[in-house]
Amino acid sequence: MSKKFYSSGEVLGGFLSFLQYEKRSSPHTIKAYERDLHQYISYCKREAKEPWSNTNQQDIRLYISAKHREGLSGKSLQRHLSSLRAIFNYMLREGFLKSNPALGVRAPKIKRKLPTTLDIDQLSHLLNLPENSSINIRDKAIMELFYSTGLRLSELASLNLNDLKGSEGLLTVTGKGGKSRLVPVGKIALQAIKKWIKVRKDFLQKNEEALFVSKIGQRLSVRSIELRIKKHSIERGIPRNVYPHIFRHSFASHLLESSADLRAVQELLGHADISTTQIYTHLDFQHLARVYDQSHPRANKKSKKLKK
């Protein structure tokens, strides 16, 4: 028997708390869900419909059709549909519903775009940043680490000093959903980070665990990292828009060109699935480190035997 329904705000509030405390979703992800679901609630109010109870597949189809008429892209429609599936799954779990009305509803297919990358010459030019200031030393370390590891922007910004095991060349990274993984760091990136750590203390005004800090000694924000990378790419004359994720795309592309080991790259990037048809296979860390050391253009070191 289904539980008694609460107000739309209470249901949404419960779902957002579930994302934050149980799923450990990032603030950005939670905000995106909240924004999409508020649009759905507003639509239901205009149509004089209750958003959660007595909702069926046809109601969801009508909503997606309405968003499509507003001019939303296929990608945006899929995101809205994903948000609805997620909250209805939550309600199903909590006993508010007996079935998920958003399942089986499809959004228009998205024409998949190939990710933008930089070639090795462009990256080498960008990474050859003059170390004529502490800020440049920091920024060079950030960009070297991005390209050496393929980290997401949020992952790099959240790094702490104790996440780096320099003697082993390993980095503990907390990715989506709070999942941790070990990532090997190339020799050149390690050297850049060690140079940054030597001058990092000059920025600190109090104890700060963040690996990368601002001029006032606080954790460097994702927006600041974006702006610094954009600034350097313009100054270095890179003929395209450079943003943090382009390092991740380039990392994956260059590794695959050299090794063709799709599953190893999948592990290094922290992807749950690399495609809908591929069965996820966990690789032991020795293999990942070996593929990285042999294939990445800036690894430049011999593989080490790592204890499991």
C-alpha cells in the first residue's frame, strides 16, 4: 500500500536531501535536479495537475512534448526526463508509488558530438608556461595535472595535500557519487606540483588542506581555475577555446591513440560505463599504471611494481 502523499515541496525536499546525504551528489548536480524539477512543478500548476500522485506515462510524454515546443534540445529533454525518473525512483523506494511513470518515455535522440581536443604540439606550447611567478608555478602545476590524469574540474578543485602520494606517484581522487579511485601521476606533472608546494606556503594565512589555493590562501574555486586556463591559452596563442575539460578529452584521446586499451582509460577517467554496450571490467591497478606509463606522452617514467 502506498504511503500518504505530502506536498510537492516536501517530496522535492526529501529527494534533494537523499541526493546530498545518501547519494553524495555534488552541489552542482543537486542544483541541476532542483532546477529541472521546479520547472516540472510549475508546468503541473499551469495545467492544474498534481505533480506526483496519479501521474502516468502520458502525463510525462505531454510534459516532454511541451518542453520540446519551447525549443529545448534533445540533450536538455533527456536531462529533464532523467530528473523525473530519478525522483520517481526515489518515491518508489520510499513507498509513495507502485511504479515509475517516467520509465518507458523516450526523448528525441541526441546527435553525438565528438569531444574537442588539443593536439600534442598545442598542449606542449600551452604547458611550456614561464615560471616567472608563484601564480604561474601554480597554474602550470594545475594544467600539467589536468593533462597527466584526465581529472574533472570538480575533482581537481577538491584535491587536498594529503591526496597526493608523491613518492609513489599516486593520487587519490574522489569522483562522482563520492567514489574514490587511485590515479597515477606522470613525472613531469609531479615535478610541477613539487615546485608549487614549495611556494604554496607563501600564500597561506591559516591552515588550509587544499592542494591549490588562491592569493589569499583559500581553496581555489572552479571558476578561478577556468578563468586562469582561459587567460593562459589566449596569451599563449592557442587558436581555440580552451577550458578544463579539454585536458580530459585530450588525455583520453592521446592514450587511446597510443594504447587502444579502452577499459584502462575507462578506469583512469573514473567512468562507470564507457558505452551502453560495453561490459564494465575492473582492471587491477598494476595494469592501469603499466598502460599509463607506456602510453601517456608526459608520463616519461618506467613502470613501478605496486603492491596490491
